[in-house]
Amino acid sequence: MSENRYDLMILGAGPAGITAALYGQRLGLTTVVMGDIPGGSVYMIHNLMNYPGFLGGVPGTQFGTVAFRQAQDEGAFFTMTRTKRLECRNDLFTGTDVDGKEYSAPAAIVATGRVPKRLAVSNPHIVGMHFCSLCDGPLYRGKNATLAVVGSDNAAAQHALTLSRVASRVLLICRGSTLKMDAAHRKLVEAKEGIEVLMNTEVIDLKGEKFLQALVAKTREGEHKDIPTDGVFLAIGWTPSTEMLDMKVETTDEGYIKTDARLMSSFPGLFAAGDVRDTDIRQVLTACADGARAATHVLSYLGDQHAQVKRA
């Protein structure tokens, strides 16, 4: 086996990718994981409350770090670099990272997750727009800041609760008339002082030349108004991260990878796990389950491929 040849290649180092690596190694598959952030976006979760086995929850950073070390201890190799391209050459998947280094394997699992959507505004890269409250929230500590969160799902609730610890005022701005977050998050948001919920309010633009000064919002009645704010954190939806795939794979209209019962995509030998695939629930727990299932099905797939070669 060449230096960079493995049995299984995994794209993404989040919960799905790490679990797939853990299971792959324990199943006897030499495994390489291409990804630069151990734990992936789980670090954005202040306290993971709905993963069984952790009374009182567990910080997302801790969960991701321990899972990463666990997979490493089993022998999985982590490149610690992002994937630039994945292609298939001579029945081998070849992954090229951003440094130009190549890794290959006869089977691959795409566990690249998804990335937050940006606002469709005239200045989407203005200073003061953020996606991670744990990372960037502390920038506003001690500044008597007013911070806005755009969105209404669990991610938006997490942002609002995290920011309420550093800001004087937090505005949770929801375009619709109902909150999409679950009951547990809604109860926490409603009970937290300093969080104000603005329903039926759509952010249509941002004011400020270099630094954010205000949000331009439109109400259900069509009224436009400026909402002064020092920073805005977005939770308005997600886009699956599949741009590195240099092959035709069947996806949904939104771009999520379609899989069969074995979590294999329409491209033979290419599996998908976690938030990047077409699924009805996207949670850390289900991502981990996907990773375990995908790695197990990879073992069966490689066994079938080997048997076919022997028969031929």
C-alpha cells in the first residue's frame, strides 16, 4: 500500500466523519479523514443537551475534541486540511487537499456538513456580521452592545442565549409568525432577560460603510425601519457543502446528497453521512449514527467488490 493509500477516505471531521473514522478503524479499515476542524461545527454549540449520557449537557468543543482523540487513538489519520477536490480515477477515489497533497481509497464517505447562508444584501461582507456566537460574541463583552440574531430555529436560539451573556440587549428577529425552535429552546429564550423577540420582521439590508450600524427591516405591513445594532449573527438556513465533488451525484433541489438504505450515493462507492445528505433529522446524535452506519456499509461494499474481482 502506498503512503497515501487507504481503505476508506472520509471528507469532513465533524460528528459524522469522526464517528465513521472510529468505526472504520475498529472494523479493520485503514482510514484517512480530510478536514481542518476536529469536531466540525459542533464547536458552535454552547452546551449539547440532547445527547444521551451527559447529565446537564456537554460543551460542543469538549464533545468534538474527545471524539477526535478517540478516533485518533483507534489509528485514524487526520490530514488537518480542507478538501479541494474529490474525483474518481481508475476505481479509486482521490482527494486533493488545499495544499495539493493527494490521498486515495476505494471507498469514500462525504461528511462535509453544511455552511450557513448569508443575507442577500448590498454589503454582505460588512464588519459586524457573524455566524458563530461562541467565537465572536466575546468581541462585544463589556461594550454595552445591542446584538441581533436573525433566524428562529434552534441555532438562532443558541446564538441568542449565548449572546445574552455578553450583550446588554439581544434582538431575535424572525421573518415569520412562529418560532421554528423546539419547545425546550423556546422556553429558555422566553425566560431569559435581555432577549427581545421581533416576529414578522425581515432584514432586507444592512447600514454602514465599513462597520455595521443598523439593520434595515421590513414588517409584515410593508413598513421599513432601521434597527440600530452593533453586530448581527445569522441563522437563516444552510447550504450543503458539496462543492469539492468532481463527479455527478444525485441530489435534492437544495443540493443535499441522496442516498440509499446503505447510505450510498448514486455514485458507486461514494457514501454520505450527517447533515450533507438528504435526511429528515439533522442532529449531532443522528450524524454520529450516520457515520457508524456508513462505515459499516463501506466494509460490506468493499467485501462485495473483492468477491466480484475474485469471481472474475
